[in-house]
Amino acid sequence: MSASPERVLIVMPAFNESEVIASVVEEVRSTLPGATVLVVNDGSRDDTSAIARGAGARVLELPFNLGVGGAMRLGFRYARDNGFPVAVQLDSDGQHNPADVPALVAMLDLGSGEGVDVAVGARFAGSGDYSVSGPRKWAMRFLSSTLSTALGTSLSDTTSGFKAHGPRAVDLFALDYPAEYLGDTIESMVIGHRSGLRYGQLGVTMRERAGGTPSHNPLKSAIYLGRAFLALTIAFMRPKEKERPTA
């Protein structure tokens, strides 16, 4: 990694992941020695927190389920308050390969003026055979095309939950990170772009869930398209920081 491991915080939002959280934390720690693993328990009703601590992770707990955006917002604040200039979002279900983290971190601008502020792990540009179909596929294509045009950067996977964030992104998102559905992906990109953050992507390989319950089922996939369009509309209607009314 271009940043020393001690300066990297791995943030893992987790909701009822007691079945797999120990093995995922252990893999991250063995693959990325020196990096700090932070599990944000997003209102789980099982033993996720205790098991994660037993595996060597630091743990923060939300009193009820806020979703990935809410968990990541807390993770960014922890990174800022504890002096971590790099925060990497990593799924707690084992789908993201921690071996890809160093390459993502290497893309970041850590003060040199070169590189990007957010490096996105693109599932469709990797070496695996990850694919989606139906409404989710249409939505992802539309979102990628629209956001790539808006951000002036070619992005093939704008709903990826595997991202590395540099110092400027950590500082911004510790103060302003949306918790709404898809806000952690779509809306956060618009917020970041309007604040001058630079985005890039790197192809990564997705893996099968190690266990637990998938976040999408046929019913959720059927309404994904409509929600995606709504999230995009909200993102672009959101006023820029300087335009927001003061209290």
C-alpha cells in the first residue's frame, strides 16, 4: 500500500453477520497486517459485535438499523477523530477480497496532489464473472452512464460498496454522508463531485457470500430500478453546500 498500513482503517458495516464476521475479520487482518479493522454493528439482533471483537476488530454499535450509509458515516467520523487519513469500505459478508485493498489505496492522493480522492472497486471490470440481470442491470447501466457524464470520469460500477477514501474524502464524509437507501453510493458521489473530490476505479473480483442473508431478493430487485431513479433525482436536487439555507 502507498499509505503505511497503520494509517488505513478498514470499515465494515455489519447487520446480523454473526455467521461469517469472525472469518472475514480474520482474513482482513491476515491479508492486511497493521491495518485497523472497524466493524460498525448496524443494529444487529445477533452476536455480531461480540464475535467481531473476539476476532480482533474494533467495534462501534448503532442502536438500530440505519443501513450502510449510516454505518459508514460513523466509520468516517471515527477515522477523522482517530487520525486515519484512509478509510476503506469493505463488506462484512466476505464478497470483497481484502487482497484488492492495497491496489485501491495506491490510487489515492495522500497529499501529493496526484491520484484520486475515492477509488471505486468495480465489480464489472474485474477478472471474475460477477453479473446481474433484470431491473438491477438496467438501473446500474443507467446510473453508471449518468454519473460518469456528470463526474467527467468513466465509471462502470457506481453502486459498488467497495471503495477506498483518501484524506479529503474522509474529512468531507465525516461531516456530510447520506444515510438514505443508495445514498452511500449514488448521492455520496454527487456530494463528493460537487465538493471537488476526484474519482477513479479499479477492476476487482467479487466472491460469493461466505454466509448470512443476502440483502437482495427477487422482490427487492424488482423495485431496485425505481428506487435507483429516485435516489439519483434526489442526489441532483440536493443543494450545493454554499446554496444550503442557514438555520
